[in-house]
Amino acid sequence: MYKKFVLVFCSILLLGIAMQFSGFASSASAETMGKTSVTVTGELAQAHACPILSQGSSRTAVRTLQRRLNYLYQRYSDPRWFRNSPDNFRPPLRVDGIFGPLTRNAVVDYQVWNWLQVDGIVGPQTWGSLGGC
């Protein structure tokens, strides 16, 4: 149990470090190319590129979301993941591109476990935590 927690914590920490360096690389390359005087960080660029998803959405980005959540569940098969889901839900999520109630429950659970705003909506914070869209 403790080892799994440490593994998840270290993975989240490494993801955060990687995001910081990717933002640094994006702003450095924009400055060296002299395109604009305004620096666009990786996080800001991701926020504009990723669609905001909520229950009822049906796009290719929903498939990406479902695949990422499935990967995380399989990689970190802690029984507490997806605990907010109905009793009949057994991961993995069906990758069908439809943001239904099961996908929403998986998003809520992911947000709880990653200390994000818990609203069931996949916006810039959640996409950033997942590594982009």
C-alpha cells in the first residue's frame, strides 16, 4: 500500500517537473525565434489547444481522455481509483468517444486523487495534469 502511494506520488512529481521544463522550452524557443514579444508558456498553449469536455461531449478528445484514464487505472491499479463510480462500473472505460456518466465519474475520481478542482469537467487544469490533449 505504502509502495503504491510512493510510486503514484513520485509519478505525479515527475509529471509536474516535466511540465515545468516543457513550458520553459516552449517559452525559450519562442524568444529565440523572435516571433513575438509576448512569451507563451507550454501550459497556456495547452489550455488553448485542448477542448473543455463535460458530460455530453463527443469528440476525438474524449477518446484521448478515456485512453489516458484507462492507462492510469491499469498502471496504478489501486482499488481506490474510480471509487466514485456506480457499483456496475468495472474499469477500463469503453473508449467510445462519448463523455457519459461513467467517464464523468472517472474524471471526478481522477480530480479527487490529484487535488484538482472536483467538477467532472476536463478543462485546462485537468488536461495539464493528464499531460495535455
